[in-house]
Amino acid sequence: MRIVGLYSALRTAILAATLCATFAQTVRADDFQAKLQYCKTCHGLSGQGYHGYYAMPRLAGQQPQYLENQLRAFIEHRRKNQIMANVAHALSPSMLSALAHHFRDLNPPPLGGGGSSSAIATGKRIYEEGLPESNVPACSACHGPDARGQDQIPRLAGQLPDYFFSKLVNWSAERGQNSSMPDSS
């Protein structure tokens, strides 16, 4: 009899834990829409990003794991951007996940503005072959032949060239700011 009671208690505990986890992971639709509207203020109506003095990245089509990791990096101060740190700090883990998956499913056309044909050809060569003389590997080795990334490797296809350039140039100033938590973003 004791084993049956223990078995029943274990089943009840597993069911309760599962239900609690399920309810904790849900995001209310009105909360989601409010956060999404806030994201659209800077990143555009369909996550396409913006050109300009302070270029805003394209979130549309981005890998969800990458977006979640970046938002956590802002929260943990592994990435330096006070606006994004304040925005991300207010998001629950389930909201982070919901927003990341929402943006993955968007696919607006790129905004364009990629530069001259010679700059595009040079970029394509670096992407496909790297710069062996400078010990720089091909971008495609991690980001894939179509630049769509996967998992925590970001999508580069369609990203705004001015945003992309500024992130590469300022990499060490914007990342790795918390020595106790090395940056893996």
C-alpha cells in the first residue's frame, strides 16, 4: 500500500510541476503586444531596422537563441548599451523567448544601401574566403553559406550595413564589459 501512495504522490508532484512551468511560460497577449509596440519604436514596424546616425539593427529573421542571448547580455552588462539594458531588464524570460520567436518569423525586404559594387564584391570575398593574410576566417564558416546563422550564431543576411560596420568596429568597447562573466554573445 505504501508504494502505491508514494507512486500517486510522485505523479501528483510531477503534474503540479509541469502545470506550474506551463503557466509560468505563458505571456499574456496584451503584455506581448505592448512590448512589441515598444520594440517597433526603434527597430521598425516589421523589425527591419533603421539607417541613420545611430543605426538600429534588423531583428526580422534573426535566430531566436541569438536574440535571447543578446538581451540577456544587455541585462548582465556583457554588452554595453544603457537603453537596451533598461529595456531588456524589464522583460521576463518567457517574454524574451516570445519576442525572439516573433521576430524570427518576420521577413520584410532588406532596406538596401549596401555600398558600391566594388565594396560589395570585397565583402563577398571576405565572407566566403576570409582574409588569410590577416588570420581572419571566412564569415561563412560560422554564419553559413546563405548568412542565415543558426542557434546562437546570428543571421547576417539582410542586416543593415551601417549597423553591421559599427558593431564590428566597436566590438571591444561594447562587449566583454563584465570580467566576471566573459562574453559569449
